Amino acid sequence: MKLVAQLAMGIAVIAAWASQSVSQAADMVPVVEYFGDARPDAPELAARGPLAVGVRTQAVDHAGQLDILKATAGTPEPRYTRRLTLEVWYPAALASGQAQHTVYTDVLGSGANDPARPNTPFQFAGRAARDARPAAAPAGGYPLVIVSHGYPGSRLQMSYLTENLASKGYVVVAVDHPESTRADKAGFPSTLLNRPLDDLFVLQTVAGWSKPGSGHFLAGLVDPGRTALVGYSMGGYGALNAVGAGISPAAVAFVPGGGLAVNQQGNAQYEARRDPRIKAVVAIAPWGGAHKIWDDAGLAGVRTPTLFISGDQDDVAGYQDGVRRLFQGAVHADRYLLTYRGARHNTAPNPVSPAAIAAGFDDYMAYAEPVWDSRRINNINQHFVTAFLGMTLRGEPLQGYLDLPPLPAGGTAGRDTVTWKGFRERTALGLELLHLPAQ
């Protein structure tokens, strides 16, 4: 009986403690985890900017485009309309009580017809106010940043970076490229053909929206003459092609029928579409360098300042024969190469969501880095992209954040012997940053 009484008393104590904990939890403000928030060891320029951020979803139709996946000998140039879904982040003027919080909906999987990895919707929190009123723009408007995802991917794949840039005074437009998202992945030739064409169409579209009197919410808000392209993997391929890296004859031959010739170096139609409003490129793990996409003449066509970002163990885009080759070959561009030692290909995406972890190894590995913490990579990307775009689009004196001494290859046993501007001591280990001026 004594044991029973002791057990009863113990249960009562536990019940009272649990009741008190629930009561206290109800009074607490819930903590929401946002991708892109700065870790304690984040470099200086990773910090979110001073401006509130709004976000809106737009859709635009690019009519009359070559439907390369349906081209046949009998119908060599079928045409269709490409509907592009855009996510637009911008400096906002919040209404009373309006919070910088939204919920993004994306999908896992690898295309609509993959039974091993079915499209599975998932949600995650964003630090932006949905449909908020735009803030008044400075004279001339905010610079424009166009963001292009991987294959497959989505416009929401790098929200940690898009929100961060908008908080610093950029209008950021991320594109869902049809036939190249996780929801609608289709044949690779579509991605090879359309990435640069989509980017340039979005630039032209936003330029129209930005004109005073256009009736669009971006009217008077954007300066398209100061545009940057940010691309990951196939997005990096498209960005480089858009600014002058014409593909090689060998790459054109990858797709029967010659449909890729519109992206070929030396083609008059290709050369004529170079857009001088594009002042900078950030190419994260850009695909193509190790796959005969570009020869030396094609890479020499790039004259736009470029920040390359890569892992030195990238087994998708390649490193020595891939991204580093592109960096070395773009001889007429002022360019930087940020390398994550030990990282593979996923040096751009948001961290792995709980939904991707639950979905299994393949969906987990679509986001994860085997060695590096994704949040750490995100913060470092925010830091260097902020410095690079600040210099190239706004003429800000941020050169000191990019012209850095080499770090010891093997690290140090004690205190760091070399420090980088913007990094606290002991926090730059594992990185390499190279700079080559334009010839």
C-alpha cells in the first residue's frame, strides 16, 4: 500500500508539473525559424538589412517560343507559350500591425512522373510580408536581381538570399523555369535552350513594369539599368550564357535539329541579344565547364564582373575541370572564385526542410551538403554576394571584403595567423577566395 501511495504521489507531481509547463508555454511567444537568419558566427555582411521586405507572386507569358521537346523532322520549329511564375521580393512599407511573415509552398521530388520521388508539397516560413505596399524608392530606383534555380529546383530554392538582398535595397525576382522545376521536370534540352532566354525576358518584363505609369506595383521602384543575374547550377549556366559565354559547336550538337544554335558563340542572333543593363553575375556551382559546353572562345565572351561560388568536391558541375575552369577562362571579366573546401554541389539552396528529411535520402541530398552546415554556407553566401553586388551595382566601397589574403591550407593549431575582413577570428577556416582582373 505504501508503494502504491508513493506512485500515486509521483504521478500527481508529474501531472502538476506538466500542467504548469503547458500554462507557461501558452504565455510564451512562439519562436519561428527562418532560413537565412544569421548564426552567431556569421560574417559581418550576412546580417539582414534595415528595410522591411514584401513579397508577391506574379505570372508572365513568354509567347512564341521554340518547343524544343516537341520538335521533329516533320515539325522542326513548333511554338508554344512559356508561363513563368515569378516571386518578387522588394523593400516594403508595412501597414500597422503587418508582420514580416509568410508561408512558402514548394514541392519535393524530381518531376511529375517519378514514382520513386513523387511530388510532395511542403511549407516553410519566410521573413517577408505578403502583398505589402512597396516602400518609396530612392532616386533612380532600386537595383534589380534576377535569380535562377537549379535543374530541377524552384523560385523559392534560395529564399534565404532573396529576402536578405531585398532588406538591403534590391528588388529581387526569382523565376520558376517551366520544364525545369521539381514539379514539372522534363527533357534537358528545354533547360539548355531556355535558361538565358527566360532570364532576358524577365529583365525586359520588369523593365516594362518599372516605367512610371505602367500601373504595376513596381512602377518607379526598379532601375533595370543596374541588373545582376544570380544562378545556381543550370541557373549559373544560363546566366553566363546570357552575358556572353556562347556555347560551343559541340554543345549545339547535343540536341538534334540545331535548336541550341541561338545560344552559340559567333551566331549573330546570339551576339545581338547581349543586354548592357546586366552589370554583374553570381554563378553558384554553374554547370557546363566539365561538359564541353564552352570552349575558350566562348568563355572569353564574358565581360561582365562575375562572382563564382563552388565546392572543391563538386561532383555535378565539376571543380578543377568545371567551375574553376570557367573562372580561369572568363579572361575578359573581372572575376572572383569563392571555394568551400570539402563541399560538393549544394552550395546554394536553403537548408534541408523537415519534409525533405522525412522523404528519404534522395530528397534530403537534393538540399544537403555532406560536410558543411547549410546555414553556415547560407550566411557566407549572403556576406560575399552583398559585398559583390554592393560594389558592382551601387559603387559601394566594399572592395576590402573581397580582396583578401590566402588562408593557411591546413589551418592552424592555435589562433588564426590570417584574418579576413568581416569574419571573426577562427571563422573563415575552410574557405578560399581568388580574384583575377579582366585582361
